[in-house]
Amino acid sequence: MASIYVDPFKVRNAKLKYRSRESNMKVGETFSEFYTSFLYLASSAKIPLEDYRDDLISKLTINLQEALIARETEYQDYQSLAEYLTGLDQRQRQLREQRKEFHEQYPEKEGPPIGLEYWLECAEKDEEPEFRKGDELPIQA
């Protein structure tokens, strides 16, 4: 009777999902949210612990991967890497918000760059902005 309620393909299905792009960090998702899902899926798929660190890096958003490049070798285990990424993600989000608030508070000041809003939208979507001539110039008061 118990076999009726057990999915005989649970591990296989978890592995398929783990290896798919579906398990990558999503745009707008915090690292903490992603990491919780990552750990659950990796455990369900019976992924060896020694694979967690590299898999974790490959599933991050491009923005977090780029920010991690210079310090990646400092974190040899997935737990210390995750701790660092939690703080990095939080700080990046705080800085984006502070930058936006500053320019909203002081609209008469020169700057921000004309393309700032577009660049922030791209960062939120984890997309590379297209080059647009003049976007780097400051908005004139």
C-alpha cells in the first residue's frame, strides 16, 4: 500500500530539474531564496556535497557571478561561499536602492547618467544593456 504513494522516479526527476535552467537563480530572486531551493533540490537529487560549490556558482545570476570573480578562490566550500554571497547580494540590492533614492531626492543636481534607469532595469532583469550613444552623459538640471 505504501508503494502507491511513493514516486519511484523522485531522485531521477529531481536530478533532471537540478540540471535544468529552471533551477538557476531567477531575476529578482534574492540569493537566500535561491539558496534554500538549491539545497532542497540538490539533496533530493542526491548530488554529492563536493559538487555543491561549483554548481552553486554556475547557477547564479550573471551579476553575482561577475561580482564573485575576484574572490571566488577564497571560498573553498559551499557553506562559506553561500555566506559571502548572501552578504554580497544584500549589499548590491542596498546600493541600487540608495543610488535610486539619491537621484530621486536631488533631481536638480547634474547626473545621474541619462541611461541610469535603463541600466538599472537591465540589472534587475540580469541582462546586459545595449550600448546607446549618450547614455553615459549626465542629465542636465
